[in-house]
Amino acid sequence: MRHEASLIFYHCAIEMGLLKILKKPSSLENIAIQLKISNRQLLLSFLELGCTLKEISVKKGKYTLKGSMAKALVNNTALEALIKETVQYHGDIARNLDTYLIENQRGDFLKAFGGIIAESSRISESLIKAFIYHSLENKSSLEILEIGCGSSQYLKYYVDINNKNRGMAIDIDASAVEIAQSNVRKNNIDNNFIVLQDNITKPEHLKVKNFDLITSYSNVYYFSDDNRKQIFERIRHMLKKNGRFMMTTMLNSTKLTSSYYDLIFSATEDLYPLPFIDDIVKDLKNAGFSKVKIVNLLDASFKGFVAYK
């Protein structure tokens, strides 16, 4: 019951903006006024749930943040987005999964939740950051293409490694591109990278480009097995001599995280089941890459790959 109660509390608190208010002790009446809440009794029940979960506390009639998760959600946009994704997107799958199974259907969620998914993907940022710094060196500058850039959080690491690194980032989702473009300006790397809405399966802006490095993080399950093979071939052709392709992905394994997301992706229109590690290696080699290096990032469910032209 704790997991269900926690999700209800976190999601409602995020949507209302409660957690930012509770950075300072606030009375029930003050909270109600600031959030324009008319049902005081329901608010009281909600706040008491937060106290029972030990995410907030009350002293002398004033509520304030207490739990580590509640405090983290105040400024952690990736964690906040993951809560929204779980309750809204994954919750819809839970409600409709029996229909999908019986009627051979899948849910159309990517248009509605593209921006949220782009932000929630930053949960794995520390692992992918480590992969980037492990795999790249500060030598000559690189012309880089990032495929499925999401919120563009990784572009700043390329510039940090070498401030002459430059290139472009693409994403098929318009809301993700908008977030990415904003982040590129915010991180002062708009002279190094441009962000465009494009689709690697039918690219409009990449026809004559050759890159030293092409990257794709946590995107391979957006492509069917056949499309994945074709995309790996296209990526290889877009690389300069001695170029590299770096990618990370969740993998099909016996881990609970893997089984959970394999179900979520299999139930979502335009997503596909998690691949097996051997299939990724085989497809990269069949695409013509001379060598494939596997980098352990977490466990059997999440790994990095470096493919050499």
C-alpha cells in the first residue's frame, strides 16, 4: 500500500505546487489560500497522508517538508517527470492492458507525453555522463550528431571535454526539441550545437553530413528490428573514416526494471520490446562496423556500446 499511497501523494503535490510552498512552514489555511483550494477537509486528508508517509511533518499546526523524496522533488525535474510519467502514462497502460491484449492494440502515448519522457530520461544521466567521459578524450575537435537528443542534457558534456566540439542534435518529438533548444541556450552552447526536429529513419537535414561521432542514448526501442538494422547501416555511412557510434540502451534481461519497461514499451504505439544484448552486437557488426565494445553501466539491463567504423 505504501507504494500506491506515495505515488498519489507525490503526483498531486507536484501538480498543485505544494512542495515548493512547504519549503517554509505553512498552515492548512495558508496552503489552501495559496493553492486556491476550496475543499479544506480533503486537503487535510491529503496532508495527513503526507505526514503518515513521513514526507511532510506538522508542528503547531504548520506543515513543512520532511522526507528526502519530497525534498528532492522540489528541484529535481527528472524525478518529477518520472512521477508524472508513471502515474499518467504507465497508469493508462495499467487501466487498458487487458483491452490491448484481447484486441491486439497498443496505446498512443508518445505525442502526449514526449516532453515528460524527455525530462524523465535524465534519471539515467549520471550513468550516461560517466559513459561519455569514459569513451571520449580531449584531443582533436569532433563533429558530432546526437540522435534522439531529448532535453539535450548531454551536449554540454561534449563541450566540457573539448570546447571546439560542435555539431547538431535531432529529435522527432516537437516538445522535446523545444526543451532541448531552450537548454542549449541556457547552457551557452548554442554556438557549438544546433537542435532540429528530424527523423533518422527519413532525415531531412543530414543528407550530406559526415560526422566523427554519432550518439544515441536510450532510443533503440523506438525502432523495430528491421528499422534498427537499417539505421545502424545509415549511421555507419554517415561517419567519417575512423568514426565512432556510441549508444546506450536498456536491454532485455531477468531484472525487474527490464521486465517492467519491456511491458510498457510493448504496450505503446511506435515503441518496441527491449532488445537482447547479442542482437545489438550482431546488428552493429552486420551493418559493417569493424569492432564493437560493450561498457557495463549498471547491470545486465543497461549497457553502453561503442561501435568503430
